[in-house]
Amino acid sequence: MSFFNRSINTFYTHIQSFGLLAVFLVLCAFAVEWQVSTSAQKLSPLAEIGREIFHDPGLSASGEQSCATCHVAEYGHASSRGIEKGGTDMRHTGTRNVPSIRYLQSGVGLSLDEAGKASGGFFWDGRANSLETQALEPFLNPHEMANLDAKTVVNKLSQSRYADKFAKQFGGQVWQRPEDAFQAIGQALAAYETEDTDFHPFDAVFDQVMQGKVRFNAQQQRGWEVFKDPEKGNCAACHTAEVGKDGTPPLFTDNSYDNLGVPVSTKRLKHQALDKGVCTHPLVRNRSDAQSLCGAFKVPSLRNVAVRRAFFHNGVLTDLREVIAFYATRDTDPRRWYGTATPLGGVPLALRANVNRDEVPYGQKPGGNPRLSEQDIDDVLAFLYTLTDADLKATIASHPVALVVPSAEARADRLAASRTSSNTR
């Protein structure tokens, strides 16, 4: 008997026996079982194995960390903290802010155009060339899952509850070929992240607006206009908002690399002043102009940016409004960001020459007027919240820095405080 027929028979039996309360309860159960059933149907056997691997902490040296530990679904498959701890004892601090792994399904390896501009790749420095290789690296990273080698990971998988599924998919002799088995783990994870639409639902308010289902409110619309305006926010210059060639909705990244002059997070990572980013990539480091790319990191997608707990490669900022303000006032108010009146004074000297000064909203002089007003910043913030996937509404509601659009009085107080600070330098 089919799932549907069994459920209908159960439904009528409970109506006769228990009345309306049972109707309600059975409908709830029906909905849950239907959701599970359809979810299982949409994944191939390979992707289903990937799902098992993704959630299995037993594949880490500590036995406590899985892919899902750092890439939390409720935070858009990014971290709930920013920089995570891992290692054999779960006490090793990670080296960078954990990026979201949503919307990576169409990613490609890093390449350089004729002008030497880098694009593509995975991780902040583009070092992985595919979703498969990106998925495998944490297993061997000493700050993450910290396994000794590929064979160690495969041995653990061979003792898992889904080992038989893995052997059926890749052949019974796969355990005797640990390097091949390890690569198969990457294939399974990539299949899971590609097939499961939870990783790329494209159902944010922005998507609904583009489909003509809803409209932005007045503040969101203003923010959208500032976001696109090449003389104000100019955000879309890198966080592109165009539909892809294949009709894919905007990803809000051009997958390029940029040195933004991000402050060094000395409180969190002592080594961050030496983090050179993409210039350490094999395709870049042997070039004569490699030094010009030092300090540049990959432009992330802005989808679900409103649920992130930390921002930039080093997690130095933890408030989204402050991130927007950094872009707007980095050059006009350097003391706010670097603790010094010297422009870009908090950026290591070796990386300072490569900081993007040419594009709007940068290029202003200290003490000058930023291109974005306080109202503009609030409006862009409101727009960025429209890029949140529908399944993350609960996270937004419980977020400790949830969207609170300041009143005109609050903005005036903030502006006065900024002027007072400027007058005391």
C-alpha cells in the first residue's frame, strides 16, 4: 500500500475513534512524514551519504566536531560564533572566520584574467579549486577536525552506521584504497551540498520581490537604491546583483578578491597581521605581481549576511551595521577603526599599499563627509535583511543584534557623538 493510501486510512480511522483533536494531530503527523518522505526522495544515494558524513562528529579526532558543528543550518550554514575552536581537544582556535557554505554549488576554481585579477576558488584565499576539495580540507586541518591523514578518516568511516551504504556506492574494495575513499567522501559531500536545496533555496524576500510576489517597504527600497548607486554605496560593484547567465538569481558576489583595509583583530587572532590572503595561492605566489594581491580576500555572498555572527576574514566586526559604517567611514574617520588618525593606520605596512582606495565609497579624506549618511546606512541595513532565506526567520527573530532601525533622535545622538570624538583628536 502506498504512503498516501496508508496515511488516508489512518486519517479516517482516527476521525472515527477520537474526533476533531485526533484530526488535528494526525494532520500534523502527516505533514511531518510527508516532509521527511519528499526530502529523502530529492537526494541521490550519493548525496544521502554526504548528508550522513556532514553530520557525523565521529569523523573528527575529538569525536565532537562534524561539518555541521561549524556550518550551522540555523545560521545559513555558517558559524554561530564566527571563529570556531577545534583540534584534537576542541581547544585550538581556528585561523579565520568560518564562511557560509550556502550558494557555493556553481563555484569554480581560482583563475586570473589578463590583467592579473583573481576570481573564483573556495575559502577566503581561494586555495580549494572545487566544492569537493573544499569539503575535504577540514578533516585534516589541525585547527578543525584534526585527523592525522586520509587513512585515519576512512578507517573511522568504515566503522560508521552508514559504512555499508558507502561501500555499496563505491565498491566493496574501497576500504583497501584509502586515498580513493577519501576523495569519495568529498564527492558525497559535494553532491549533498549541490542537491539539497536547503543550501540554495533562493526564497528570500529579495527573491520574492524579483518574482513580483511582494514589494520592498519604503526603507528597503531606499537601501536597494543606495546599494546599487555607483556614487553612494556602490555595493553592487563587487556584490553583484545580476541574474546569472544560466538564469540563476543573483548571488551577491562577483567572486573576486579585494583588500579592504580591514582592521587587525588582535584580541582574537595574534597572527592576523601576517594573513596575506590570496597572494599565497599557487597560481598567484610565483607571479611577478603577486605582492600586489597580498591582503586581498574573496568577496563573500551577501545572502544571509544578516544572520552572521562575525564579518570579514578575521571576524573583527560582529555587528552588521558597523560593517556598513566601516565601508562608509574607513577613510573619513580612521581613528574609529584603527585607533589612530593616520589613514589605514591599523593595516600592516606590508599590505597597506594594496588597499582599495579607488572605488566608491572609499577615497575620502580624514574629516571629510562620508558618502553614506546615517540614514543611508540604516537603509542599506534594512535592505540586507531582505537577503535572508525563509528558513532563517527564527534566527533573525532571536538574533541578539536583530534589526532595529534607529529613530531620527538616535541617529542624531550618534552623529553628535562622532563629532565630539573628532573634536578631541
